[in-house]
Amino acid sequence: MQTRFLLALAPVLILLLVTPLAPRGLLNSRAAPVPIQSHTTPWPDPEGITILLMGEDPPSRFPGNLQVAAEMGATWIQIAFPSYQRRFDTSSFPVSDRRTPSSEMVSSAIQSARSLGFKVAIHPLLLIQDPTDPHWRGQLDPENLARWFRYYRQWMGNIAQLSERAGADLLFIGSELSSLQIHTMQWQHTADEVREIFSGWISYSANWDDWQQISFARHLDALGINGYIPLSDGSEIHRESLVAHWLPMRSQIHRWARISGIPIFFSELGYPSHTHGLERPWDHVSDFGVDLAMQTRGYQAFIDTFTDDPVLAGTFFYALHEDGGEQDRSYTPARKPAQKLIRDFFQKGNPVDR
């Protein structure tokens, strides 16, 4: 009897012995990728606003924008600034351009923000200089890929050193470089080199239409999305319809965060103040008419969708730079109705009068 009992129990005993040794993938084909824990403190869920920093800015512009951000109740400032390569197929960069701020200008901006109590994120943008080149930075195709990444890591290393010395808290190692995101090992190498220099959190800012294809996301502390999704085709702009356009992406964000275990946030979220701001929220170039209501509706739809969202791990609204006001068609919410919406969102109060 005892022998038969032991024989019956043998398969269970074997399974118990083998299970701890089996690779996870053999037991669970849907196992999530394990994030690489590279920072000693948890992701901070930043809430703030972007300030554009340009080499041609007058000295008073950045301090003035800091004051607006403080009045809005932001706790983080994201400093975004451009560098340039000549054309989409260039393999070396950056090139000299008066729009690129100097290292001293960036360092001073970081220190000014910190002196007012802000946490600071640094968001460098690599753009195309040649105005006759029809491509954008999401379509870069360097003739010599290995050479391009060598220059890229040198460029990012310099920015990482500057950010570390000035006391920045968060650094983006890339922004909307969609055509080059498939080169996983190159990006992992980039992240590793930046971490050797910069002690803060690191992220990458992906475009709204390809953020789920960032294969190196587990090497980041969090993944950022530039959230310029179209909210209207021009025929429906009432409140419920605009929220309905957000809901599929909200579901995707929740699913991605659950499966990956990696924090996800909006690294850019904004609407231009023109007549097509909800159809083409990424378009700040076309000569559309001023329409402050379109900007307000866009922000309201985001607030309706994501206020107190349990998964979204931060938001940077985009962006302070121009003076704003009733005749301004740019992204800035300054001196516009959207300014109050963002202030109330930061304060977690009732975002609008119901």
C-alpha cells in the first residue's frame, strides 16, 4: 500500500523539484519583460510644464516663463532645447545653429528653476537644419548608422555631464526618433553610458503613434509619450466625443503598464490655439486662424480622461515660450483660458465649473 502511494505521488514530487529550475518562458509564455531597476528611488510621477529654451531668446524670457509656471502650480519644469544635424541622412552632428542655446545658457536655466524649488527635466531635441529637407526627426536615415550612433552618444554624454553638474533630476536620452528605435542594442548602449554620468532618472520620449514599439523600454526608468493624438475629424468637437477619442489610448496605456511593469507618462501634452488644434495637435506651422476655444477643449478632454488616473505616472504640458494672450496661436497656455485648467489640474481640484 505504501509503495503504491509513493508511486502515485511521484509525478507531483518531480514537478515540485523541477518547477524552480524551469525558465520562466517555459511556464508562462505571456510573462512580462522584467524592468531593469537602475535608479535607487521610485519614479517620481512628475507633474509640470515644458519651457522651450532657444539660443535667440532675450534674457528675460526664461525667468518670465518660470514665473508663469510657478503661478500655475507646477512642481516640475521640463527644459526643451534644440540641436541640429544638417539633413535626414547626415551621419555626424551637431552643426552650429543660432537657435541652439549654449551650455552656459542651459546650465543657468537649470539652476534658476532649482532655485525656485522646481524639479528639472532636460529634454534635448535633435532636429533637421536644412529647410529644404522634407523629412522630420522621426524619419532620420543616416548613411553610416554606426557613425551616427557614435556621434549621438557623444552628444548625449555632453548633455548628461551638463545636467549632472547643474543638478537636473530627469534626462531624456531621445525624442521621437521613430525610424531609429529598432536598433535596440544601440539604445541600450546609450542608456548605459548616460547612467555612468548622470545620477538622476532617465527616459525616452516616443511619438504618440509608435510608443508601444520601444524595445529598449526596460532599460529606462519610465517611458514618455508625446501625446498629440487627433481628437476630432473636424465634425465632432463636443466634450463627450473628444473624451471618446482618448479612451482607446488610455486602455492601451493601462495594459502596457500592467504587462511591462514600467511607469509610463506624458512627456509632452499640448494643443495649439488655432482652428485645427484638435485635428492636428502636432501642427504649429500651418497658417490656421487663432482659436483659443480649441486649445481649451483639448485640455479639458485630457483632464476629463486622466484626472486621478491610477496608472498614468506623470504629465508635462507643452509649452511655455511665447507671451501668449488672445491673439496667440501657439501652444503656450499663458494668458489664455487653458492656463486655469492646467492650474486646477495641478492642484487636483475641480478642473472646471460644472
